[in-house]
Amino acid sequence: MADNGASFIGGPLADLDAAECSDISDNAVNVIREAADGGTVAIDLAATGNPNNTTSFNGDTEAVICVDSQADPLVITHENPGAENLSYRYVITNEDASVILAISPSATIDLNGAGVGRCQIWGWSYRGMADNGASFIGGPLADLDAAECSDISDNAVNVIREAADGGTVSLSNGDTEISICAGDALPNPLDVIHENPGAENLSYRYVITDANTGLILNVVNTNVIDLDGAGAGVCEIWGWSYRGVPNNGLDQIGQPLSSLDNLDCSDISDNAIIVTRLTGTDCESLSVDDFSLSNTLNVFPNPAIDVINISNNSNESINASVEMYDLRGRKVYQNTSDLNNALQINISNFESGMYLINITDTNSKAIVTKRIIKR
């Protein structure tokens, strides 16, 4: 065959086999040619389940896990048709993929021990890397993606890791102690707020305890709490951050507060609001002037970054002495102002943390304390 078979290129193999003094082998070597393709990744929701009820899912590409003593494994699945015969692993990076934290050969990944934070799980299709990518750990994901016969998935599974944190609680005006007249058939709704940055995706409720015994009286899922019908006494309102506690903590009613605090993925606030419930003639001890001043003045925003404002919501003029203290008792601001207009205080140079503002009406001598948080 003068052209060594070149004239048969493009035709069927049978034609070459049928040529004079020509025979094709009884078998062939099959070659599969694939390009690395990371494809897409997702959480296998059915396989992952939620045995501790401490994981929540935003679709199949984002999970929120509670960092505690319980395992929270996620089962990751991938789709990369056309590259099924190449190797596939899962790459864990920080939130912006600038650092590879780990590479897992297993699709079942438990990040509970990683502590709080955010990370991403990527798929990785590859072949021919002797250390299976270990030498890329600590570097950016882009470096692994750029390697020969290597491709990162088009998307990532986002994992938010939060630990229960009760944070701090206060009334909406910043106070953490109040007296009310209970049992007079008049509502006394208390507007309770909390601050617990870093655990915003977990559940939050308010726990009412008896100040004398420390026992849990109730667990409520609203921040507007009316204790008028509770009768005389002193109670405390605590914040409670949690996830996966059976019956939302109602089973702990009658138990010490510590029984709730000691549960997995459960944390009680660092402070409480103390509510003194007065009845009968004891109600006469409530200062009308103090109560009126507290409801007249508004301090905002809270938390604040650069400035805070003190506004007078009434039509009456208030001449007030304003003093601001840090939690070490140091006076960091003082001024006397006519609060017909809002008073603005520049706190841009203050250290981050909690501050107390004492506002005294120079005429009635009524005084109110507000709490603000500087970020």
C-alpha cells in the first residue's frame, strides 16, 4: 500500500480491512478523553438530614450550623457530566476564597470543630496531581484552578458557623431596670431589645425568671412583654440565643436558669432587665417625673458609630444636664442643653463598647439613665 493507508483516512475501518494484504486487529484500545470540569456543587438535603435540629438551610447551597459539642456533618453532592472519569474532591476556603483551608476526599464534611465564621465548599475536578492538592493549602483558590488538568466548580456551598450568644438585653430606651404598677388592670408593655452580633441566624427568645429563686417562670417569643398580671414581686428578663432545643425551652419552666444555659447550642444573655412589680399603695412611690422624662426623651441611633442624638418628643421645653460615662465609671461627656431641639453628641473618637447617659431635668430634678452601644 503505497500511501500506507493515508487514502483510507475519513472512511470506515472496514474498507481498510478489506484491502489486499491488509488485516485489522481483533480488538482495540479505547481512549476516553476528558477535560477537568468542576461542574456545580450542592448540599444533599436528604442525605444530610438534621439529627440535632441545629442546622438550617437556605436552599441547597447555604447552611447555618450551630457550633457546639454536637456534630453537624453536611453531605455535598456534585454534577460534572463529561468529566466523570477524573478525580474529584472538595475544597474548603475562607469566605472570599483567598485562602484554601482544607481539601476533603469525602463528600461528608463536618465543620463544627472549625469554630465560628464563614467558609465555602467548592468542587474540584483534576488528574495527575501527586499530592492531591495538599501543596496548595494556604494559598488562593485561583492557584489551584489554574493548575494543569484542574478545574474548580462554578459555584460553592456557603456555610455560616455561629455559636449561641445571648448577648445583652435592655429596654428600648436603654434602661435595664424599671418599676411598674402591677395588678391595676392597666397594661404595662415593656419593649425589650437585644444585641448579639455573630449569632443573628440562630433563634432568640426571652426568659423570665424569679429574682429571688432564680427559677424560670416563662419563655416568650415576643419582645413586647406585659407583666401587669403577675402581681407584686421582682423578676428578671433575660435574652436567650439557641437552636434545636426541644419545645423551645418550655420544658425548662420551673427549673433554674442554668438548666437552659447548659444545653447544647444555648446561651443566656450577659445581663438581665430587672422589673420590680409594685401593687396597691406601693405604686405611689413611682416617680411621675422620672417616668414622664423617660418616655419623653429618645436616644438614637443605638448602636451608634459616629454620633448619637437626644430628642425631646414633647411640646414642653426641657433644660437638661447630660453626662455620659463608660463602664469604668469615667465621665467622657458633659453638657447642659435646652432640649427643644435634638442634641447631637459626637462619639466618633470614643472606644467601642457600652456607655451610660444620665439625663437630669434641671427644673424637676427628674433623672433618667439611657444605655447606648458604640461600635
